[in-house]
Amino acid sequence: MQTSVTIPATPKELTPRFFSDVLGCEVASISENRIGEDESFAGGGLFRFKITYMSDSQAGPASVVAKFSPTDAAMRLRFATANKREIDFYAESSRETELPTPKYYFGAFDPVTGSSILIIDDLAEFRTVGILEGCTPDEAASVIDALARIHATFWNKPIVASLSGTDLLQEFDFRTAWSTYREKFSTLLPHYDIPESFFELCQFIADNDQVIFGYLWNLQPLTLVHRDAHVDNILFGDSEGVEPAILLDWQLVGKGKGAFDLAYFLISSLEPGLRREIEAPMLARYHDALVRFGVDDYSLERCRVDFLVSVVGKIYITVVATSFLDNTTPHKIAYREADITRLLAFISDHAISHKTFSFMLD
């Protein structure tokens, strides 16, 4: 029988004593402010805590970020496994190597209520880039390099076998999300015309989801993949000696083909015109980096095939986010419009259809 544990649910429940225990330094006082309030689709909360210590000589961080689970009970339970997965990632995988991720200080999860809390480095010297703005070529290159480094580090390593694969479909069922997608989308963006071919493609994916996602998430070569690598989940560093790109929000982390993250990032985070211009060079840059980091059993051609079929990952999250999450504010509606526009452009540019995935079904 699982027992409930006490998890701080609000910023007011975090005290100087709590941070003293977490950071190993005597904390005199704290102050907090909300960050990214209109950018949380799941209803969770991100808060920055500025910290003052009892002694100026203590070497704790000047500030940290606390990530709370959703306040809505139903949404909290829907994201419970994902939140636990993120905490486990920071506590285990991120400590094994020098990955481009924030430093982890503390995490806790309640298996009964689904409540969770994560304390990580603030990285105040880094900057954000909005999803509606999109990346520049230089910013995109820094993310491609970071992804290649992560993927090469875990390429076909034994630890990958224990990570989430197609079981993600049990948490966020594509077929269920797809059954309400058209209605939900038309409510959000009633004047946006999605071509019927997109609905036909999504129905094909829903009918063959285990096979298609099984190819991407269960079949070798496999590595650790973020599975939600878009620009809103990335911080950029401009100072000498810091990481050029840091990846956040590891709730969906799992195993899969590295090209999944590459396709997901380029589709999500660049305006279609720029993505068309730099897509091929970025694919080559990614593959060259894998080779440079020691991956020697993965051809550029195979990488290109995996890149194209990985569009289903973007389709998956787009459909799930539209059907299951909170999309009620003007910013979130604009996000959904930019998201579908970039996705449809990629599908059109590469003539993606059910035939693209036929080799998986033979």
C-alpha cells in the first residue's frame, strides 16, 4: 500500500528552514516571484526564490527555481507519472554526466496525490526565446549541438532500456486525444482551415500508433530523448564559459531515436521559411556531431529517414496538448496557431502521408 508524503504545494509553504536543509547552507530569508504564468498549459507553477544567507561566506546559490505540480487535482493526476519521471531524471540520469541541464537540488513526489516539487538552479544569466518569435540560425545550431551531445552520451547504453518508450501512450493516449481534436481545435481557432489530408494522416497514425511509435521509441538504435524539445523549454547562454543551450522540462524524457528530438525542435521552434532554409544543414550538423562524439553505426541517410518519420512526435504532442491541456488565454491560442502552422508546413514540404510510414508496416 502506498502512503502519502507531505509535499509543499504552494510557495508560502517553502521556508528558510526548508531551503537550509535542501542547500546545506543556513538561509536567513527568501523572497519569491511567479515566472512564466501564462505559459503553463498544465496548470503547474514556476517560482523564482531569491535567497539570503546567514553568512556572506556561504556558497549557496543566489536564487533557485521551484516547480510545483498542477493545482487542479485531475490535471495533477494526469501529469503525476510525468512529474515523477522528471524528478527521477534530475536525481539520476542528469548526475551521471555533464549534461546541458540545470543543476538539481531537490525533488519529491507523492504517489497517492500526484503532488510533486522540483528545486533546480535558476540560471539567471541565461535568456529565453519565445515560441512565437522562434529561433535564429545561431540559436538553433546551439540546440542541435546540445541534442547531439546528449544523444551520443546515451547512445545504445544499457541505462536507456529502463526508460519510458511506448508506455507514454498510456499516460497521454493519442487515440483518445485524437477523437476530440477536431472539435477542440475548431473551438480555439474557428477560422483556421486545416486540410482534410491532415485529419486523414492523423487517423492513420491513431490506427497504427503502437507500430509507428514503437519504431521511434522501442527499436534500436536508441538513446535518451527529451520528447518535448522546443524553444520554450530551452535557455540560451551568451557568456563565455557557459553552456550555449540548456534544456528544461524533462517530464516526457524517455528512450527513442535521437532524430525525434531534432525534428521536434526544428518543426516547433522555427518559422517555416527559416526552417526550410536551414533544415538540411542542421540535419548534417547533427549527424556530424554524433560521429564526432563517437557514434559510428548510424548513417546520414538513416538519420534523414528517422528525421522525417519523427514528424509523428510533433503530431502527437500537438494533438494531445490541444485536446487535454488548458488553451484558454490569448497567448496559448496564439501558441496553438503557430504550432499547427509550422507542423502543417513541414508535412506539406515533405509530402508526408501514410506512405511515409509504409516500411514500418511491412
